[in-house]
Amino acid sequence: MALQAGIVGLPNVGKSTLFNAVSNSAKAQASNYRFCTIEPNVGLVDVPDERLYVLQELVQTQKVIPTQLEIVDIAGLVKGASKGEGLGNKFLANIREVDAIIHVIRCFEDENVLRDEGVINPMGDKDIIDTELQLKDLDSVERKLQKTEKLAKTDTKLKAELDVLIRCKECLDNGKNIRSLGLSKEEKLAIEDLMCLTDKRVLYVANVEEASMHTGNKFSEALKEGVKDEGAEVIVMCNNVEEQIASMENADDRLMFMEEYGMKEPALNRLIKSAYKLLHLETYFTAGVQEVRAWTILTGWKAPQAAGVIHTDFEKGFIKAEVISYTDYVQYKSEAACREVGKLRIEGKDYVVKDGDVMHFRFNV
């Protein structure tokens, strides 16, 4: 799918520590000074899905292949980034290229970790980042608005586009993010080429100290209260603990470590699943004696598009799809049993794939 979620935040809030924890193919340098991450690090992280292992038991195969999500570690932004402060233009360009934002906010006190912004203030930190992104978007919107105003004088078809640009400018002038406008798909076409930073979906990570990893603290509560009107999710976690868990190669060691901390699973699992949903991604499965595998699709994709994820020939030569819902597969224990009771369906080109479908495709070569 090549969709990416980018980790952003002020310097020294735990971004690279989080990236180290979620990435299983690359490691970012986590250092206690500004701009240690200059080029964005990109890593692939497996998307946790318990359904894979249920299907594995039913099919009796040794091989399980989860789907993956691309995570980008972007260097810390600072006040003035929109004007080029702290290599700001480069960092903002990196954000522009991702599809969703994981905004890490410091919710812990530690005198050993540098902080130039004064006392711990989650909403203040969020506002710094928001302001820089808004200023950059405002510059882009104003430039296009000027051109569109001139063209609209002779081309009435541009009126709708002009109206959207005016609304976006007013929104940004008022210190709000474009996503708060709730633009429709049609309206978003007016700013599609701008790749607006504040129109991207966002997920907040409240990085707390170990003692607050289960309960949160006054800082994480302040963050939750401050963003409640956005409808965005806030995940409370201790990035240092998550990095330690992820660095353990032995599964028994990880289990023992989590038991000591009273954890049923890493908080990262929740983060990855939430980021996956944030990108409007869903999963379907193929299940056979060779392997059980998860495949990523966008919500609303039809069967031929889903088939194309496996191979482009599957989409080009698509005939039909054999589909069993995950719940039916689990209830009846096998493909053959589902077929016998009529739970295996034959679907055509217009079928909208549902999350959890177990599928096989028929196609012409």
C-alpha cells in the first residue's frame, strides 16, 4: 500500500525512542540533543492481528505472514520551523509526504532530558507544532488563493474551488487546522495539490514515565481534555519501556518483562492498530496449507482491487472471488465445512471487501 504514518513532535519528547520500538527493520538514533535525526528514518512494523494465529491453528500451517505499516521518524520541529528555524523547511517537507501523523507529546518530568520550552505543558507543546504546520499551510493556501481569484474572474467553474480556499484561509487565520472543517471528498480536490499538513489525520501519543504507564498522569489527562473536541485518539504509553520490550529477541524474556510491569501486551500494539485504522486501512486473509497471510487494502475497495494487492495479473484477469467471513471460518473450522453449509460465497467485481474476509481469487492469466 505504501501508506505512511509519520512520527512528529518537539525535540526530546521520545519520537526516536518510539520509532526504535515500533520498527523491526531500521533503528533511529535516539540522542539527547536537537536535530540528531535529520534524514527521516523509515521502518516497517508488523501489524498485530490475533486473527492470523486463529486461522493458523485451523489451517494447520507453520507459516504466518502479517501485513505491515510504514512508520517514518521525522526530526523534532521547533518554534519558527515554518520560517526555516532548525532546518524547519526540510522537516516540514518530510511531514508533507506522509499520510497521517503520530504526534508524540512529552508528559513526563526528567531534569536529565533537555527541554528549552520551560515547564512541562502538553497543550503548549501541541500548540507550537500546530502553529508551525498552520503557518506553512497558510502560505500554501494564500499563494493558490491569489492565483485562483484572478482565474475565477474569467472562469466561473472555479468558484467552488475559490470558496474552499477562502474557508481554509479563514480557518488557518483563526489558528485552527484544516481537518476541523470536515471538507468533503469533492471539496478536498481544491487543495489536493497543496498536500496540506493540517488536513492530515492525527493520533496523539502521551509519553509518560514508568510509574504512570497504566494510569496516566496530570499531563496526559490535560492532553486528553485539550484534544477531546478533535475526536482524535490519545494513547498513553512509556516509550522507554516499549523500546526495551521491542529490543528483546527472546519471546520468553519479553513475556517475563511484561508480567513484571503488569502488561498483557505492549502498548505499541494498540498504537500500531490505531495508526492502521487512522489510515483507513483494512485486512483480508488468504489461508492455505502453505501459509496464512494478511493483506492490506483501503476501506471500500472492491474485490478486483483487493486481488491486485497480491499480483496485478489477479486484478487484470479477475473473474470471481471465493469469500468466507472470518467469523464463519472460525465457527465452522474449515473451508470445506463452510462450503458444505453455504457459508462460502462467490462474489463478483462489485463486491466491497470487508475487514476479515478470507478470500481466494479466480482469474484468467
